[in-house]
Amino acid sequence: MKNIRDYIETITKVNDEDWNLFSSKLHKKRFPKKSILTKIGEVENYISFIEEGVVRLVIPKNDEDEMTFGFSFQNEFISAYDSFLTQTPSIYQVETLTETRLLSISYSDLQKVYEQTQIGNLIGRLVSEGLYLLKSKRTYSLLVDTAEQRYLNLFTERPNLIKEIPLKYIASYIGVTPQSLSRIRKQIT
């Protein structure tokens, strides 16, 4: 629980009373590699902080073809966030890529934290703004940057992604085939 408190305190200081209420609502969960946390069509009921592991957001098309459009790592939040916010069925799935430990809070418990703490709304807003900025930057990159630029940006901004993620998922994430990613990597080295 120390990591999530440290993360939250990078946003704002949390008094012990607010922390005790918030932390009492967190549930520890463990998942093996390749576990589906949220399926397409399910309503996302949790937002989770990754204590350990790697999680991806994916749209499966068929057995061979899928589109990876997001990753989260240790000390980051993960959720089918649009489904969580609207409490409507998810249009993508959330899947672990490694053994993963999460601290999760349910939608209803988070609403209680917002209502009963001094800083809950501020933290929720700032975390949401951070998620929005990441998504906005990615969308802009897909529209403007070349595949090589997207790969280089990924390598410099999130080097852990390159080390821990299979290349086929990285290729999907930057919007190219695995063969194209191999050519890009050869050109760079």
C-alpha cells in the first residue's frame, strides 16, 4: 500500500483520516499472466493500481489478429476507464501480460471516497486529467508521426515497454505489422 500512497502524495498530501478511508476500500488481487481482467461487453467495476506487473488494453478481432492500444505498468492505474466512468459495457478488454498484483477499488466505493473525504475529488480529477493527456498525446502521435517516430518516442518515453512487451504487441500499438517493426528496428540499429 505504500506505493499507492506515495503515488497519490505526488499529486497532493493526504491526511491520515482520508487515507484510512480510502485504503480500507482497496482490495488486493493477484492474476497470472494472460488473465482477462475485463471482457468486451462487461461493465468495468474497478479501477486498479498496479503494484507489480504489466497490463494491456486490447481489441481482439480473431485468433490471429488483435489491436493493442494501451499498456500500464507498475505504479500506474489500469481500467477499462470509459466503461468504469459511464458504467456501460466495455468495447475492449483488459489483459495481464505478466503475473500481476493489483490494488482495486470498486465504482461504488470510489463514489463514497469522493463524498466522504476532503481530497478524493481532487485526486480523481487529477488522475483523470493525466489519463486524458496520455490518450491525447497517443492520438496525436498516430495522426502526425511516422511509424519510426512513434517507435523512437516509445523507446525514449517508456523504455520499460520495449523491454517487457512482446514485439507483436508493440507493432500493434504503434500501428504497423510485426514485419514492418522488424524493418524499423533494423534501420535504427
